[in-house]
Amino acid sequence: MGYKYIFDKKLKAIATLKSGEKITVNTEDAFRGLIKEEKNCTMENIESILGLSNPLTGPIVVDKAEPGDWLEVQIDNIECGPYGVSIIGSHFSIFGDKYKIQAKVVPIKNGVIDFNDKVKIKVNPMIGTIGTTPELDTPLSTMPGIFGGNMDASSVSIGNKLYLPVFIYGAYLYLGDCHAIQGDGELVNPFEIPAKITLTLNVVKDKTSKGKWPRVISKDTIETIVSDRTFYFAAKEALNEMIKWLCEDYGFNSTEAAFLCGQVADARCCQIGNAYHTARCVFPKKYIKNS
């Protein structure tokens, strides 16, 4: 199966599903499998990665998904591949060139990252890049936007539901760039992994997605995800999106919602290493009805 590097409605679908159906797909690591051992971290491979990264699996077409619908992506499972690879150095962290370019490749077995002799890390895998296809644009797989894309939101993980706006018939969902674990902000390149992902896709027609950004519902929270040129503007719009959501679905007026967000909502950074930064506003479900 050939991987893709743009969100494009003209590419042939790898599968067409009905709403409510489940699918399992394989994804490649963000470095295209070029660095499976630390000795593979050559300048030739680094230059190749900088030129072309974040391979995507897709598109997946969902029957009867139409512009203005939401595509509910229920993340049933993310199975990590046998290794994770992280790179530091120029272009791979907010440190820039403080560190020389080098890779760390770790084995992953039975849900544990063997970081070194002293440190073992339990995996908490997430999908770094996932999105629907815009009507007119063909964004690169490295870009985030209102369609989703390279958001690097750690909450796009097992057991949670991601809601993506639909722009074209069929939605044309792409995904890839999985991480074995990632802290908020993606301060240093996390362990990139190949993965096997199981999703259940549902079309939501009773609430319009027009003009709205991606959302996540977890066991304990609801979240809005926004990307912009700076974290400040992304966080500001994520808060605005949360206030709208609280008003539309949970019975608040705008003023009440704003006051309440000031007390219990969190502004969290998904990633600040890309050209566009991504923020999410996280609101505890215990303060809302019908959740």
C-alpha cells in the first residue's frame, strides 16, 4: 500500500465504509521507516526526511458523510510497532541546533518502552496526524488546520472520540504519525512508531460542523482543538470554541460559559514545534449535563 503526503479528494480510497463500521489500518512512522537503527541517522536520511515526512494512510471514505456533518472517529485501539525512534537536533525540537542531530531508537514490547537500563516507560499511544479532506485545498501531511491534520494532540488516543468537520462527500479521512507517548507541547520529537489502528467511524448529522474546529470527548473531559500561527491565538480560539460548544449543547449562555471556563477549563499545548501551533481547551465533564 502506498502512503500519501497530502489530504486529497482525488486519490483512490483504500476503503469505503458505512456509518458505524469499524476498520483496522497500518501506518508508517513519521520518518518513513528510514531510521530503524541509530546508525541509520545519516545526513542523507535526515535530508530525505526533512523533504518528505509524515506518511499517511488513506483516504478512507465514509458513505453519506456530507459537508456540515461531523465525522466521529472512535479510537478503539492503537497497537505500537516493535520500535520507536526519536531525533533531536535542528528541525526536531524547540532547541534548534543546541544538540547535534542524533537518533535514539528504543525497543517496544508488551506495552513498555525500554528507554535505558534504568528507565522503562509505559506506552500511551496517540495519533499525531488525522483529518478529513478540505473542499478546495490539499494540505501537506505536516500541516494542521480546521480539518485536523498534524495536530499532535495527546488526547487523540485509545478510548476517546475525535470529531472532525466534514467538507466533502465521503469525508476522505487520512491518518498517520503515531507516537508511543507524547507530553503536551511536543517539546522534543517523541518516539515515532509504525502502528496498527482500529477505528469505528460514525457520521453525525444532528449537529452542524460548519465553521467549527475538531473536538474530543474522553471519559472525563470535552476538548476543542485549534491551530494558529502562535499558541496564544490558538488557545484563544480554542476557548471561544469551547464557549460556543457549552452554549449549543449544554444549556449555558455565553457569559456563564466564559465565567465557568475561567474556573475549571485548562489551556493545553498540543505542539509548538510546527509552523502553526496547536492548542486545546479542556473542560471537565462533571460540570455539564448530558455528558
